[in-house]
Amino acid sequence: MSQVTGCKHDLHLQCILEWCQRSSQCPMCWQAINTKGPMR
């Protein structure tokens, strides 16, 4: 699991990587995803 920087939602890394190809917002709360920072 990885956390999206900012909103702290836990998401599977592969899922969020695929999602980021289509959207720049968190799929759970629609906050902007910071793709330049480290994901935990």
C-alpha cells in the first residue's frame, strides 16, 4: 500500500500508478496528487 501525498489515503501502488495516467486527482477525495514527491 502507498499513501498519496497530501490526503494520506492508502492505495495499492500499481492501482494509483495506473490511475495517475488518467487523472491527477485522488480517486477517493479528488484532491490533487503530488506525483513529484515520494510515495510511502
